[in-house]
Amino acid sequence: MLSEFDLIATYFTRSIRCSERIALGVGDDCALLSPSPGMQLAISTDMLVEGRHFFPGANPYTLGHKCLAVNLSDLAAMGAKPLAFTLALALPVTEHDWLQAFSQGMLALADEHECELIGGDTTKGPLNICITVFGEVPLGAALRRDAAKEGDDIWVSGTLGDARLALAGYRKECRIDEATLHAASKRLHAPTPRVALGLALRGIAHAAIDISDGLFGDLRHILERSRLGARLDVDALPVGAMLAHQPQSMQRNFALTGGDDYELCFTAAPEQREAVLAAARAATVPATRIGSVEVAPGLRLLDRQGHAIESEFASFDHFLSP
């Protein structure tokens, strides 16, 4: 059986550095980062727990990808460029095949974004993955949740709801065929962090957030922090390709509250519409205008005719959701 240090050396230590900004990586008591002049560090931590955030027996390669992707998504929402990350990993047992696939999935995404693994910790215990990611953003250029302005357009990247549809299929909450489940599950297991879009929106968008717990709840975080409200055209939401074949009530519910989309929701002034679309094209991801920011507090949901939608919606909560 591998010791803790053998495990780190075998699967998580690399000889090639992604960036000169990493002065010291794995192997000492602390890592040393050297952010570029005029930059602020952006730091985020996410924990993934087996049975809560992913199914027992999940594919280790896609799990490695996802655990880093959800952290890179936080950097994207701030308009921050990835620098490095740490990994704290609790394992019930050390299995070569599992560790090999897990590290490959995680490090392949890290290489794609030039984000270096610089340290962490391993221990024995129930499977638990905790990543802290570090990025940099020019001073004063971060896309903060509290920066939305009255009259701003509300935008969302990509599509919404397919990840939630896959989860519903796995949980037997609805009946979907195997082909639909397989296609939708790609959004659940292997999300794409919108780092390029976040960088392209610097100086264009005012506020942003990544959609991890559902658009309905995550947009409300922007509104509450900015002390504003909004009107949202529910039927303008860009539903996923698989969800688009489901009943309207399911489309609305899953696109609004599903979570695990890891798309960006952001606000920008109406005069920036062409700039937003150009940024989206440059990042090769669609962007859809779905509403507007208002002074009156609260989030008002409207259908395509402008009529209020009176339904109970609630996004994921780690302590209240099943």
C-alpha cells in the first residue's frame, strides 16, 4: 500500500511548471506564488463530498475534471485568470487505477488553463475532495456580485438545465430514455468552466456569478448584494438540448433551479449589448439576454407574454435540499 508521500509523488507531483508565477510548488510546507504587478489574487475553495456532490462509484476521470472545473468556474465569474490550486483529498483506500484516472482528469483540465497544482494534503477517510484555486485579476477589474446597476441587462452563457435533467434521470424522478440520459449527463459530470468568457467580460460586465446552485438562487445573490431587483423572462432562458424535448413546466423548473450548470450569469449596461455578444463569440460560447435589473427589490418571473409566473421555485441548498 502506498504511503501518503508516495501517493503524492506518484500521482500529483510534476516536473514541468505551467508558469513562472509559481515560485515554489509541491514539496514544501507552503507554496510560493508571484502574482503579476498590478494584480489582485482571487481565491476560492470548493468541497465535493461523495454521496452529496457526486454519486458513489463515479467515474474517476470525470470526477477529477469536475472537482477542478467547479473551482475554475468561480474564477471565471470574477474575471480572473487561473494561476494555481491546492488539493486536499481524503480516500477510504488507495487504488492505483482510481488515482491514475482521477489525477489524469484533473491535471488535463489544469494544463488546459495553465493552472498548476502547488500543494495540498491527503489522508484516509470517506471520499472527500477539497480544492482551493488561485487566480489573478487587475486591480479594480473583478466582476463582483455587488456591482449590478439599475437598468442593466441580465445575461446567461451557454444553456441551462441538462445537468438537472440527468440528475432527475439517475434519481428516477422522471422517465427519460438512455440516449437522452447519456447526452444530458455530460453536462452533469464534465462541466466547462467559462474562463475565457469571464476574461473577455472585463470592462464590459458589471456583476457576475457562476450558476452552481441554480439561476433562481444565484441571480438573487447578485440582486441582494447590489440592493436591487429584477425582471426575468423565464421563457427566454436557453434550455439545454436534451431538456428542450421535455414539458414546459420541467423546462422552466430545471432551467431556473437545476444547478450544476456552471454557466455565467452577468449584468451589463444596455449600450454594451454588442460588446457582450462580441465577447461571447471570442469565447466561443453563446450568451442570451434574459431580463433586466430594476430598483424595486425581489425577482419577478414573467412568461413570454409578460404575465407573472406564480410558482414556488427554490435553488439547491447544501443543508436544506434533499
